[in-house]
Amino acid sequence: MRAQSSATSPTAIAVDGPDTASGARSLGTLQAALGVVAFSLTFPATAWGLEGFGPWSLIAVRSILAAVIAGGCLLALRVPVPERRHRFGLAVVGAGVVLGFPLLTTLALQTSTTAHAAVVVGLLPLTTALLSALRIGTRPSRTFWAAALAGAAAVIAFTVQQSGGALTSADAYLFGALLVCAAGYTEGGRLARVMPGWQVIGWALVLCLPVTVPMAAVALSFEPVRLTAHGVAGLLWVAVGSQFLGLVVWYRGMAAIGIPKASQLQLAQPLLTLVWSVLLLGEHLTVAAPLTAAAVLVCIAVTQRARG
């Protein structure tokens, strides 16, 4: 198979007018927002999945199912193998987004509520922006950073208040998940500039198969499986919605509007997760939610207008 072609030529980009650029940014914002909605269902769906599967089985099987879908699309469309220079980045995406974040958050959700776990995605935008600045040299403005810090502080305060202010043994898993996912998002956003976003996550999923297939075989032999409606529905969502389709639109959005600005849309994710937790899991939502939502929406508006 031939190597993956390089990025779109500068000449083609140069002829795009202001209207085209504005439309691309709007579409990119919409795609990133759809990714956030998909991700906001991940924790409730994982809680459902844990009703029927053990944590290691759930992670392995969800990754394999997503890889089968992605690999089928890659084969059907005869997508060329990525260039060698892109494979390290794809490995980082796989380690962070396909394996690391799902595994660590699933282990955390065994002893943590979805409200407490939401602190991870509350901090994720800021961590992603920081890693992006270090990895690819982005330099957001001071206004951007101030709004990002304010939004992160609001989300942290809300989620800590929801959990009663107590730290649990799951915190180590959650903060580890935060770091590996931010690394995967940064590399995925960078690669999505030179190849379609769905191919980024598709190849990352396929690259992880030598790990996930043996993991599934071992995990399924030791962990009991109960095929309940919630368990199957949760597995299917985290595999298809969170692990593949959500990441496709998310990486496309990051490529269009930039990693720092796209990452700030995730400030709304913990609040969306809490809404789903009420509707799907029956968790109680306090009156602090609308106040935090208003503060977060203001921060998102400021970050989207700030120029880096």
C-alpha cells in the first residue's frame, strides 16, 4: 500500500476567501461541539456497561468493536497506510485516547460517581491547551488563558462540591487519565491537519489491536459477563459513539479551529454529563448546576472570541 499523502497544498489554501474561512471555522466549531456531546455520554454509558462487564473486559471489547468499524471503513475506502513520520503520533493517540483514558476512568468509576469523575473533563481543556503550547507552539492570548482558568476553576469547584469535597482513591486514576488523554488530543489534533480526522482515530484503533485482542481474551476468561440491556447499550455507545464517531468529529473540529479553542468547548462537558447522569442514572442534581452552567458558557464565549 502507498504512503499517506501530505497536507493540502498552500496554493489551494491561499485562494480561499474570508467567507470560506469563516464557514470552515463555523463547521469546525459545530463538529467539535458534537464531539463534546458524544463524550458527555461516556461516563453514564460506562456506568451502564459496568453493570454487565468487568472493567478490563469493557475497555478491551469496546476498543475491538470500534477498531472493527474503523478498519472496515479503511479497507472499504482503500485508505493508504500513514507515512512513517506520522506513526509515532498515532501511537500516542492510541495510548492516550484508545487505551489510557478509557481504562483509567473505567477503573475510577468503580468507586467514584460520575459527578466526581467529571473533574477530569473539567481540567482537560486547560491541560490540552498547555500540552498544545508545548508540543506544537501555539500561543493563545492572555484573555484566552484567563477565561480558560476561570472556566476550569468553576468546573472544579462544582464537581468537588457535588462529591462532598472528599478526595477518593479514584483520584489517582482520574488525574492519570487527564494527562494521557490531553496528550492524545494534542497529537490527534496535530495529525488531523494532514489527514482526515476519522483516519487518525481509525488507524490508532487498528494499531491497538495487538494489545486489545489479547487483553479481551484474558479479561473475558476471568471477569463474569451478564448481558443486560444496560450493559449492552453502554458497551455499544462507548465503542461506536465515544470511541469512534465522537473522536472523528472532534479531531475534525480541532483541525479547523485549533486545539486550544476546541478544547475549551469541553468546559461544558461535565455539566452535560451531569444532566445525562440525572436522566439515565437517577443521580441528584443540585441548584448549583445552572449557576455553574452560566459561568462556563461565559468562559466558552470569551475563549472563542479571544485571539491567540
